[in-house]
Amino acid sequence: MTSSHTGLSAIVTGGNSGIGRATAAKLMADGARVLVVDVQSEPTWTAEHLQYYQADVAAEGSPAGIIACALDHFGQLDFLINNAGMVGGSDVERMTDDAWDRILDVNLKAVFKLSRAAIPHLKKSRRGRIVNIGSIMSYLAGPGMGAYTTSKHAVAGLTKTLALELGAFGITANYILPGAIATGITAPAIAADPSFTEFWTKKSAIGRLGQPEDIANAINFLLTAEAAFITAHGLAVDGGVMVNP
Ligand SMILES: NC(=O)c1ccc[n+]([C@@H]2O[C@H](COP(=O)([O-])OP(=O)(O)OC[C@H]3O[C@@H](n4cnc5c(N)ncnc54)[C@H](O)[C@@H]3O)[C@@H](O)[C@H]2O)c1
């Protein structure tokens, strides 16, 4: 299926690596202009229609700065991809307040705050779209992953709410549930422990880890005009692992 985002503009958070980078590249290949936001001080890549904005999405003032930068460069905002995220923490008994707060601030509160700042501009778009990156942990749970699991479950609830509030303006809001994807987040586990890749490969009906492009392609579809009636949906892009207990 072909799609075209010519004349449309996007914000992709966490776009310096992994899923965010593949997504920004895909959107630009289909004609969008993209503001990549990342906490890293320098962009890891460049492209003709890419602008870079360095920010911690959870920092005070980041949402206003990110939106202002997008409007300065593009004059409009059509797609918001809330992708930046982090893992960490411990089991609940040993979880510190700081670890809990940081994971919830980055994975959830920043999604709320940037969405809130983007809404007035998405309402002016002819094709407003929000895609939030959840996880299979938006549905499943794992010991030692309480803060991450809580944040990703909440991203699902927030996305459904956004869909209901914004549908009247032609804006869709959906979330993706990636499975085990080979990115910066999983690189340490993949490198340290061969059983990580083995476990997720066996669990997948497709028989491999996901690649960032697998997620980018799904996000890109949700941004198309053809996906206008898909909203409040959680799309698993996991090679089938969630149905394989
Ligand atoms: N890789 C997986 O297996 C997997 C599975 C499920 C969900 N996810 C989700 O996918 C999203 C993207 O992660 P990825 O796998 O591509 O990892 P990644 O580490 O390759 O990319 C994450 C990017 O986000 C940036 N980032 C992190 N914290 C930030 C912050 N506070 N402000 C701005 N930028 C920040 C990082 O610098 C990095 O460039 C995350 O939300 C993650 O939870 C990943």
C-alpha cells in the first residue's frame, strides 16, 4: 500500500535511536517533515527534512519548547509520536520513590503533557494523529517491571481517552504494543545473555526478534488517510508473542 504524508509534519520523541529513528525515517520517506526530539545532546543522524530538538521529554518546559520548535520550522503540526521511553526500577518491595517517579514521568506524564500541548495544533490539521508507544507490557506484566508495566498500562488508558475526546476533530489516537525489538533498550540484554534472543525467538510465531522498521511500518499505517476510522486501538506488533503463553 502506498501512502503520502506530503505537506504534513510530525514530532517523534526518542528519535535518535531504535523505533523512533526508524519511524522518523519512514515518515520522511513518505514525504513528512519531522522534528526529532531526544535527550541526547547531538543527533545521531541527519536527513533533508529532519529538524533536531534536544530535550528530556520529562523536563519542565519541554512540551512548550518542543511544540514551539515544530511550529517555527513547519508552521503546523499533524502527527505526534510519543515514543521516548525507558526501562528500569526493581521489584516493588525494593523500588525507590525516585526510580518509580522517573519511569512514570518519562513513560507516562511526558506523554500526557506533550499530547496536551499538541492538541490545539492537531485540531487545525486535516489529518491529526497521535500514536503512543506502549508495549506488550501494556497488557502483560512481569516481576521486577512494576514501574514500566504500570506506565505502559496507563499509556493505553490515556490513549483511549484521547481518542474519545479528539475524534470529533478528526484526530485519531492509537497505541502500539511492540514485542521484543532489537533496539538500544534491548541491546544490553541481547549482548549479555544469549537466552534473551532465544526466549523471544521461540515465543514468536514469526521466529525472530522484531526490528525497529517492523514498528515504524505499523505506526506509518496508522498515520495514513486510509486509517482514519482506526482509533482507540492498541496494535500489537509482536510477532505473535502475546498469544503464546
Ligand atoms: N525495544 C523493545 O523491545 C521495546 C518493546 C516494547 C516497547 N518499547 C518502547 O519503544 C520505545 C522506544 O524505545 P526503543 O526500543 O526504540 O529504545 P532506544 O533506546 O533504541 O531508543 C529510545 C530513545 O529515546 C531516547 N530517550 C530516552 N529517554 C528520553 C527522555 N527522557 N527524553 C527524550 N528522549 C529520551 C533515547 O535517548 C533513545 O534515543 C520506548 O517507549 C520503549 O518503552 C520497546
